[in-house]
Amino acid sequence: MWRALRAAAAPVPICGDVMVDRPMPSGNLVTAPVSDLADMLRTLQPERLPGEFVYVTWPETKPRPDVPILATVREAEGETLVLRAADAEALGLPIHLRAAWITLNVHSDLAACGLTAAFSRVLADAGVSCNVLAGTYHDHLLVPAEQADKALAALIELQRGAETRDNQCRNCLAILTGPSCAQCGQARFVEADRRMSHLVRQFFDNLTSLDSRFWRSLLGLMFRPGLLTRDYLDGRRQRWMAPVSLFLLANVLYFFAPAINDFELPFGDQVPGAMALAANPALQSLDEPRRERMRQNSGQIHSSWTANWVTRRVAERDAAARSEDPSSGYSVADYARAYDARSADVSKLLIIMHVPMMALMSMLVLWFRRRYFAEHMVVSLHLFAFVLMVTMTVLLPIEYLVRWTGWPIESGMFKLVFPALIVGYSAITFRRSFDLGWLAAIATALMVLAGLLIGNVLIYRFVQFAIIFALT
């Protein structure tokens, strides 16, 4: 049990100009200091001292009153004293705060971290203000007198949770002082979280909640160009999925969708026209002028030397096949089928190559903005995530509609709408992300997309061909 506050005592200095006359327990209760947060909370032992205490101010020029001074703080404006309420009232001093005194009996190490934050958080959650006096052995809390019971209950609950480990985060082992961990953000784990109902509820909550980060990010990406990018660059990141995560999600979804654009090039589009004719017997039914135009087609920029790779490989496999069975053989058409079987999947995996190419082009065009390369990468990740999502949600349905209605996919409107959409979306994104005017934003979008197209032709198509060739 605590003894009553001493009638008179000299103040004990604890830190600079702060002086505290600490009420002491009866008997020798001094223990070794505790520095581990979990141990401190498990042995917190909060106890309210009897009586009421007050904050008053006292001019330094006047002799101190002849009453027990429990704590002092010397400031430029004067001294703050903590007295018993009865003593302050007897002196007729103005009272700034009537407080209850709660001592934490744990011998907390002065160098320990986290204890003050832990009890401050639970008291704040309970709506209790707190003034802390730290002594060598204990922490002393002065809380509004009318909130003393609420404060003591919150501190006792904090200790109880630490004793039973109910207040320990299962993810990072930090002490929980609320429904979620202040250190890692994970919600408090409860026994119901082990059940299947929790898993199902979590799935449907994330799937159907328009306020979830996934749906919020997806809707923002599709209908508010540049918003996610600008928020990320300005440090407002909590509401949105990370740019890399959003891009990878779009890429995974795109991986399972049919390829219908220039990211995927079949064998016939990667080789000279003469080899494409040989690889596809169906093309032999074309009229002679069209076949002649195909023969004149030199293919991709890399085709002048990569076509020789194909020729040598086909010859080697043909010789090997005939050595085993003279009636068999291996043709360019056989290799084309093997190539096309790999083409779609490889091309979808390589789409990410376009992101750094676009970022580099953006950085070159906007060099005068002096932005980090990583910031241009964020813009590129969001732009390509949009392109992939539009491909799946707009272009694929249109393609199926075209097949069903017979509307020619070569229609001028179809060819113009998608590029115009990409240019417009890119211009708005650049305008919002880098504070550009409309003309500068449109010019930037056109130059960046033109540079991306050049990178696609010069680099991406060769890398795609080389990897598929290595796999086939």
C-alpha cells in the first residue's frame, strides 16, 4: 500500500528544471529496471493515489509557499507547481487543472522505448488527457480528476491484455492498443478469424466493396486519368494500390485473355514475306500480285539476320528427321506452328519491357522538369495498366462483336478510336502528373508514344523473337 503524501519534503530533481517529490511505497520495493515493452506492460500495476492534485503557477521572484510541493517545472514564464488541492485552495492560488495521480508501479528503465506511447494511446482512445512525470523508478500520470476511473480502467485493461497476450499483434508482435496494430496495420486477431465464415466474408467484402483499395484504384485508373499518379508522386498513397501491384494485377488478368494487339506477333509477322508464305500454305491461295507484294516484304528490322537462324534450324531438324525416317521431314511450316504455340504467352510476359522504355522516353522529353526516373516509371506503370485494362474490357468485347456481326475489323473508326483514346488518356495523365499545359501535355504524349513505338519495333520485337526462338 502507498503511504499518504508526506507533509513536507524537499523536491527531487528528475530532469533539468523539473522537480518531483514522488510518493514512495512502504517497504523496500526497488527492483531492477525493466526495458522490454511487453514485460513493462505485463507488470504495469497502475495505482491511483488518494486525494486530488492541482497545477498552479508561481512567480520565481517570490519565496515558495510553505506546503509540500510535489513537482515543479521551471519555464521562462515562471514556475509550474503540482500541489495537493487542499494546499492550493488554502493559499488561494488559481488552479489550472484538477488531477488524479496514477503511479505505474513497474520499474521502467529510463532508456526504454514504447511505454509512454502505449499508455498514451489507450488513454487517448478512452478520451482521457494525460500529463506524465517520469521518475527514475516509475512513471506518474496526472489525469483530469473526473476521468480518473476511466483512466485507471484503461490502464488495467492494457496490463490484462499484455498478460494474456490478447494485446500482442500476431504479425509483428507489437503491443496492440486499439483494433489495429499501430506498427504494421494488421487488425487485432480474434478466434473467429480462424473460421471459414471469416474467409468467405473477407473475400466478398473485398470483392463487393467499392471502397476497397482494389476497386477504388481500378475505378480511379479507368475514369480519372493521372489521379493515382499525382497522388503517388505527392505522397498520398494510402488510398491506392501501389503502381507495381496494379500493373502486375492487370498483367496477370491480361495473361489469360486472348492477344489481339501488336504486343503479340506470330511467326508470319516476324520473318520476311517469302518465309511467311512458305510457313502458311493457306497463303498460296492468294492471287499472284498479293503474293508478290508479300515476297517483297522484308519483315522486321531484325529479320535480315534472324531469318538465317530459322533457315539453319529448320535444315538441321529436317536432316535429323530424314535420318530417322527418309519419308518424313521438317519444314518452315512445322517450325511456325511451334513458334506460334509459344508466341502469345511469351509476349504477355514481356509486356513489362515497355514500361522502362516509356519511362526513359518520358524522362528525355520532360528533362526540364528534373524529375526522378522512378517518378516517370510510376507514370508508365499506370499508363500501361490502363492500356491492358482497356484491351480486356473494351477491345476484346468489340472483337467478339465484330466476329458475331461481321463488321470488318479494318473499319476506319475502329482503327482510330483506340489510338485516340490512348493519346488522350496519356495527355491528361502527363498534364496532371507534371503540371503541364494542354499543348505541352498533348505534345509530350505524342512524343512519348512515338518513342515507345520505336522501342517496340527496334527492341521488343527482337527480344520477343529471340526468346521464343530459344524456347523452340
